Amino acid sequence: MNKTISLCMIVKNEEKVLDRCLSSVKNKVDEIIIIDTGSTDSTMEIAREYTEKVYSYQWGDDFAAARNHSLEYAESDYILVLDADEYLESDADLKKVVESGKDYYLTRIRNLLSFGWAHTHTAIRLFVNKPQLKYKNRLHEHLDTMNENYEYSTEMAEFVILHTGYMNETVAEKDKLSRNLPIMLKEVAENPNGYNLFNTGNVYYSLGNYKKAIEFYQRSYPLSKDKSYTPELLTKIATCLSYLGSYEEGLRVLEDAVEIFPNTVDLRYAQGKIYFEAGYFKDAELAFRKCLIMGDKGITVTEGAGGYGAHYYLSLLYYKKGEMAKSYDEIIQVIQHKKLFVPGLNHYFDVILKSNIPFNDVKFNINDIYNVSNVEELRWLMESMYSLRHPLLNEYLITYNLTVEDKIKAVALLFDKKYEESKQYWGKVPLDQENALDVVLLAIILQDEGLYNSAQTVLNLSVNERKMFKSILFGGNLTKLSMTTNLEEMILKVISHLIVLQEFEIFESISLVLITSDSDGIKQKLGEVLTSYGFHEVAIDILVKCFEKKPNSSSLVSLLGDICLKSGYLQDAQLFYNKLLEIKPDYSSYERCYDLYEVSENVQGMRVIKEEIKRKYPLATWVKGFSMV
């Protein structure tokens, strides 16, 4: 005989998502029970479209109590528990799952995050309807399957629950974090077990209070060494330490953890990210390569940690090292595996802009690797092109015959070098801070001070900053520059756009004002921009003059060494790197020297640097004679 299933839910003000949830499950269960804890919107009306069993419940800051109240109404053999912001995949077959007759089923929950990220964990959401199976904990409630008086059978369910509640906009709207903290603190005060301490740390982690999160994680760890969430706990401790700038301390946490839990890819993924942030590029590369071998394995998994996510970080790593061909190869892997991954798509366009690939080749490449097959994919492609001001945006708007806002069309025309047409569109658009710099750029190209004046009132600049900005952009004679960070960022954005548009005459005019000023800070940043677009010779000329004034600036010396290495000026690179070891003898300086000796085939130099790294930096695994892969 077929076993029956009751859906039991607790809800409050879920009118935006409840219909999606109930629609996904209505033909898969025999009974729907809704417990409303005080909705003031149309939640209850939506619920009654699917079931008559809708009940009101007085909320008491206790999720377990509310959840257990919903179970009291269930009359079926099994109970399915969902939240309103969750839904089932269309092919989920609950009846087939419960045919095996287990007491409870572990279910994969795929948390859909913003910008295409996702995170998967397992939880008990489908279980037999027995009085002793009840929920515990006010927050992060869980089914009590550890009762010593009962033995339960279990297996993994063959369906997935999709969850949207942790997308950035949803969290902000519902203010979940503020709601959860006092409930969690009350729970942990009454019952300070490892699980409650871990979850309290998670709330502080989500609030960005990493010091407080570490405090609770460290209290949790001695009580949690044999728990299923232990790998996630260690990952979170290491990540918090890295966010606080304690990279090596975070790496020490993971050093043993990756060996104790060799099948948990998230630990290795976190290790790779921290190595990357700390400048241990060789070890970061090894860690991400190991992730790719492992795949997405573990009880809790950041989706793509063993796939597109690892490729994405490898692309960032090679990008940072200036190895654009390798960066390009990795980001292609990302897009081919995960088209709707916004950071990957944005980085792809950034890489191809910096690689100076002809636009016709870019278009062919996009059509080949991205191959738009639905509206969602087209939307993200357009949004990515718009956000990065890609010159192909207008061509794609025409190709797909898209009707867009005037401001988007104006930007598309501007970066397609149809300047007069763009100007006409800007006349219809109320300017805001998002587009003011676009109009400034167009005004410089057209040498239209009236157009510039229409934009400057929207720019977030002081009176003095406005005067300086205008003088720089329109060829003023400024020897004394005292620029704020905000003004510097605007100048550098304009310069970058001029390079992309190949408006080199205007670019040179603005650059000359900056170069002849007494501001070494903006000159160095100009050199960084030029380097990123491959103009190494010009960058070296500018930066060497800065070096003559500031020979002990580690950022300047490392930048010059890096550019010389990329340009094949190996002797000059060695001079700068030797200087770097004097003024900043940290790990990244030694790795730079090793890279130089490797390129120049100086075996003795490689050996010396390797021994120094072994002696000074025990967390560097690549020098120890074995590979993580």
C-alpha cells in the first residue's frame, strides 16, 4: 500500500514565495498543514487556495515549539517539512523515496545565493510520523534523532530542496539576522552545547562580527570534534581569521583539517582562498587544483568548490600575476560549466578587455562559449556588458532587438563610439551617480563643457574637487595635486575607459597633467592601470621616476619588479626584487624571486630561495618536496 505524506509548514508574511512553494509540492503530498504565526499580508489567503488546514499560532520566539505544533495535525504516514522560501524540483518523487520505509531521510538542500553562487547542505526533512520524533532548539531547530530509547533507520533521499532565503535581497528584506541573534543567544545560554555555540557563531559571522564569531566557534570546537558540522566549523574559523587579516593563523587551522577530512572539498577551497589572499600563489594554485580533482564532495558544499569556483579563483590568481593567457583559459572553463555565474561573466569580460582581443574575435568567442539559449542567460549577458561598459553592448542590443532604458542605450552608444547619438539619449535621461561619469567621459571626448556641467552637479565631489577634476580632464595646468581617494578613483575610471575606446590623444592629454604634477600616488596608480592594459614600457617610464623619489616604497618596488619580469627585463627585475627583499622580506617577496630565477633558469638561485622559504615559512607546502595533488 502506498504510504501517505503530510506537508507541515510554519509561515509568517510569505506572500511573495508561498505560492511557488505550495505549487511545487501540491501533487506530491496527501495533506498540507499550514501554521501561521501572525501574518499581516495575504499569506493565509494564498495558503487556503491549497488547503483548508490553515491554523493560527501565537509566536513565542521558539521555532521548535511552532514546528512541533504543526506536527500535531499530521495524519499521514510520513511528514515533509518545508519553509515558504523553499520548493521542490519538478522531478522530485517523494512517494518513491518513502517506499523503502526508513524512519527518516537525509535531504540535500541547495541554497541559492546571489550572483549565481550556491551552497548545499543536508538535513532531515522527510520522516515517519511518530510521536517521539520532535524538534529541539528555539533557532536552527532540528529533529531529535539521538534519543537513546529509540533506534532509527535512515538513508539519503533522492530529491533536492531549493532554498532562496539566503539571497542578499531576501535577507535584507526579512531582517533575518537581527531577528535570529537574540533567539540564538537565549538558546545558547540555556543549553551551551557544541551545536548551539556553532550556530551562534554563524549568526555573528553573517552579521560580519568575525571576532565574536570566532569566540563562539572556539567554544564549540571541543564539544564538536565528532559532529557532521565539524569541517564547516573549522572552515568558518579559518575564514574569520582571514577576514581579520590573520592569514597565517587561518592557514594553521586548515593545515591539519584538510588531512583529517580529506573528502571535504570546502576545507581545501578555503585553504586555497586564504593562500591566495596571503600571497602564497603557488600553494593557492595547488590547493585549487586539488579541489578540481576532488569535485564537490562533503556534507556541506559550496557549489563549484570542486569545479567552476576553483577555476574562477585560478583565473583570478593568474590575472593578479599578469598571466593573462592562463587567466583566460580558466575563466572559459567557468563559463562553460556555469553560464549564470555573474562574477565569472564579469571577470571574463574584464580579462578580454585587458588582453586587447579584437572585438570581432570576442563576439565570435562569446557566441561559441556562452551560446545564449534563454532569456535569463541573455539578461545576465547584457547586465554584465552594461556594468563593465563593454564596447559590444550596443551590437548585442541590436542583434537581439532589445528595448532597454534610455540610460542603457546611451551607455551602449557611447562605448560603441557613436558619440553624438549617445548625447541625444542623455538629453532624455535624468542623471544620477551611476551614470554621471559616463556623461563626463562623453563630454571630454566631445570637448563639450556644457555637457560636463550638466553632470558635475550629480558627482559626489566637493567644490575644490570639482575644480580640480575639470582642470585635469580639460587640459588644465596643475602642478600641485592633492586628490582624495574618491577623485582618484574617478580619474582612473575615465582613463581606463579612454584606453578601451582607444581615444589615445585625449588619454595622453590627461596623463600628461598627472605625470607633470607632484602627486606620486596618482602616478603610481596610473602606472598600474597602464600595466593592466599591457602598456608596460610607458608604465616603467612613469614608475621609475616615482621610484627615484620613493626608493623604499615596497608597493612601488614590487610593481616595477613585476613589470620588468613580464617584459623580459630580467636583470632589472632582479635588482628590484633584491631591493624588495631588503625592505619587505615577507613570503610574497621570496616567491617573486623564485619566479624570476625559474624564468631565467638560475637553478642555484631557485635552490637558495627554496631553502629560505622552507626555513622561514613552514606553511608553504610546495617547497617541501611533495605535492598536495
